[in-house]
Amino acid sequence: MKFFVDTADVAEIKDIAATGLLDGVTTNPSLILKSGRPMLETIKEICSIVPGPVSAETVSTDYKTMLEEGRKLAKLAKNVTVKVPLTPDGLKTCKALREEGTMVNVTLCFSAGQALLAAKAGASFISPFVGRIDDQGHDGMELIHEIMTIYTQYPHFKTEVLVASVRHTQHVIQAAKMGAHVATVPPNIIRQLFKHVLTDNGLKAFLDDWAKTGQSIL
Ligand code: G3P
């Protein structure tokens, strides 16, 4: 499974990229606002740090303007993935950009029907927001299962399921168990994936015992 980090904070992206385990980045208008920086320069900088797909979201709702925005974003760097909302105009924009060879991430997906339409529109990625579905008292991971079941029936579908709106490590584990292609994960949750108290305790015990040997490797 590919790991993307869900942030526009360049310092956080650099820190996670240093693990050597980062495959891409997703941003959205709220994450750009949170970064406090101009969007275009931030996306260009992120694309220079992470060679994988970097999602940059359009901010209009009509096809003509979304297409114009998407083309401008795509020119920022070759690894820009234009993000469009799951609306009729968004999917029309997706189809047009894909025909031009631009990667497209269709975002704000909340149903299997929407995901089916996105695959038909040739989306590179579909972003079901599992955390926001959970927030409503439903099972966001059930949507991932539905989408994976549908996509598996049609081998010609090339759309990758990008699990988004991840709230905790169990979302990542469950997504992996279902064979989701990508999870986009907030930096703090990626860090939590590394942590286990028994690892910390076991390492301390090993190093304490090693110290008692009085030996060194170097
Ligand atoms: O960036 C897309 C998605 O991961 C954002 O989800 O619910 O944390 O705003 P959320």
C-alpha cells in the first residue's frame, strides 16, 4: 500500500519524507489555509521535495474554470495531481485532464456510486473520506470495502482507491487489509504507526544489557 501524507506543512512533509517511506502528498484548500502560505509556491515546493503524486485542489465549481485551474496547477510540476470534487462538472474536468495526460484525484467521495462514476471518468485516484463518514455515525471503512469489491469486478478500471480523512491507525490497517492502493495519513498518525510500547521497552532492555557487556561494535 502506498503512503501519502495529508498536509501542506512543508516542515512536516520533509520530516516524514526523511523516513524514506513516503509515496506522495495530498493537500486541500483547508490544509493550504492552515499552512498560511500561498498555494502555488507551496505546491511547487512540495513537488520538489516528494517525487510522487502531489494533490493540488481546484477551487471553482464550473467545468470551464476548473479545467483552466487544473491546467495551471498541472504546469507547476510533473508530479502534480489535480484534485477535483465529485460533482458532474468535477468528473467532466477529470475526463478532460486525463485525456491531456494529467493525473487527477477525485475528492469528497462518500458513496460507492460516486466512486463508480469517478472510475468511469478515468480518475487516477478516488478519495473516499472515511473519517467524515465515521463522524456521522456510519462505517467509513465499509465504503472502502464496497468500492474495492466494485473495482475488482472491472480489471480495466485503473483508478486507485486513496483512503482519505484518516482519523487513526486502525483506518490505515483496515485499509491495508482490504487491499486499498493508497492511504493519505496526517503526519501525527504516520508517527503513531511506528510506535509500540513493547518495542520501546524491548529496545531499552536490549541496550541496558548490551551496556553491561562492556563491549562495542565500532
Ligand atoms: O485531504 C483530504 C482528506 O484527507 C481530508 O480529510 O476529514 O481530515 O478534513 P479531513
